[in-house]
Amino acid sequence: MSWEKELMSRRTALTGESAQTATEALRASMLALSTAELPRLRTLLRKQIRPAPYDLDFDRAPTVRSALLPEAAAQPQIDLEAELLEAISRAVNHLHTHPDGSLTRPAAVIQSVTPLTDRLQLHVNPIAVAPLLYEAMPFEFEEALSGIVGLRARPLRRSTELFLVDAPYARVELVGVGRADWRAAQAYRSVRNDEAETGRFLAETTPNELSPTERQYLNSYCRAFGPVRIASGLLRRIAVFGKALWIRTWSTGCTHFNIDWPGEIPYRPHISQLLADPLFGIPGAEIGAAPDLKFRNATATCGHGDLCTTHHLRFRSSGPAPKTAETDLSRAFKAAARPEWDAWHRELARH
Ligand SMILES: [Zn+2]
């Protein structure tokens, strides 16, 4: 395999991009590397052919790494991505209530991701657009906020951009999501929120500024909790879980991030190796109590200082993969969710 192809296949295993998209992105970012760095990259790559042991030239690593698979740099961007991963995790529950959904079928919210230094592009599973927007966009009901604080949306030509209204450079592009998808998602939300008629959908009521409740919230708390760099790094490599039936993520305290999926596929030690890859993995990852990953010298954003400078990524299992598609409980949930899926479908069919 040529070294360019090797790079491409290692990137697409994590991002789920097409070969063409990944090759174009890699070429563009490698042009930005100095001529001295290119031969180094080839040498590094030859050294890094799996299996380990890895032997990385740490001084050179940051620029080469960011050319191969860029990380989010600015804190608001990192926080946005961490919060979005939580919204994705919650959206999975909606997919299980879709008329065609079942516990034995894959429920992927994100199909592929293109990580860029200044933003992130997501290809959302078409069926998951309404659930994702439902979970991500802030909604205010009797002073309680749900969704991502400060998140707003603007339509682009062939996509929808989600951005933080108080930090507009933090943004995520939902590729291929147009106005019709947005309207169908609104129909889904308004039927699902039937009981919350007095609630406020902030993208509509205060599209260009924080609402007073949001401002108050951000004065008292931070937007995203937990080891947010791990969450953002994970979202930028989310397709590594492409073969999982579904995923669920949550953080425990300020130092531990957990991801759970049912059954043995994908194989946890393999995922752990891919995410600890010194060229394409999450920066700073090392295999700790296998298969979990540990990140030493992490930036503590919590104010506990030295107590919180080692972070952990834990691969959990909620048990074996289900064998039966339906239980009484899942049937009941599906019946209850039928009206919002019908509303979504009706709205989409109008266009
Ligand atoms: Zn802490």
C-alpha cells in the first residue's frame, strides 16, 4: 500500500469518510506541512504500522498529527462538541422508538465526520436528524433548560450550521440537512412537546442572543462538564463505533468519560488500540487498565488543579447484544412515539 493510501485508510477507520473526502482533506492539510516534515511523516508512518510498540518523535508530533486528523483548539469549540456527543447519545433513545427501529438493529446517529481545525462537519443518519436537533437545540420550559446552552442554527446552501450564539466561531455543520429537514424536525418536536405548549424554542424566540435564562446559567455554570477534550476527540473519531448496535456516553465527575455499547462488537481492545494510535488517536491517550485509556497531564478545567490532571476513557458494556427485537416495554415506547414520527414523515413528504 502506498503511504498515502495507508494514511487514508487509517483515517477513514475513525471518521467513516469516503476515500475521496479523506484523501482530499489529507492532501490539503499536508500541503501546509513544511517540506522537512513530509519525509518525517513517512518515516513515522512506517514505524507506526501496527502492532505497537510505537516510537514517536514527540517534538514533531503535534503538527504532523493535526495535519492528519485535526483536533478542536478553542475551548468553546471543544465544549460544543462535548455537548453534542451527549445529545447524540440521547438521540439514540429516539431511534429505538422509530416504527422501523428495533433493539437488534443498528441505531447510528452519525454516519461520518470530517474534523477541521475551526469546525466539524457531520453526516447525520437521515432518520436521526429530528431526534438530534430535538436533543441539541435549547428549549426552555418553566425556567428549566434542555439542550445545549447558547446553540443556534443558520441555514447554509446545502447544510445547516449549528453555532454558539455567545461564541459564534464555535460551529458544527450538519451536511445535507436543509430547510425541509429543519421543518420536519420542528414538526417532530412540537408534537413530542405537546404538553409543553408554554415552552420556548430558543432558536426561534431569541435567534441572535442568549436568552436571560441562558445568560444566568452561563454565569453560574460552565456549558459542558467532565473531560471535554476526550469527548470532543471521541466525536471526531465517532465512526470507530460504526459497527456497534448503538452507543451511550456519559461522564463521571471531572476526570472520567464512559462509552458503552452492547455485546462484543466492536471488540473493546481493538477500539482502544485505534483510539490510542499515536498518529490518529486522541492526543495523549495511552492504554491504562486495558482496554481503558488514560490521559496524563490533561488540562484540568474544573478548578481542582493537580487532583484532576489524569483523565480516563472507559469502555463499558451494558451486557450482551439483544437477541429479540421487541419487548413489551419497547413496544409501549414505540406506540407512544408514533405521533411525532408521523408528523415528521408527513412534513418531509410535503416537499
Ligand atoms: Zn476536578
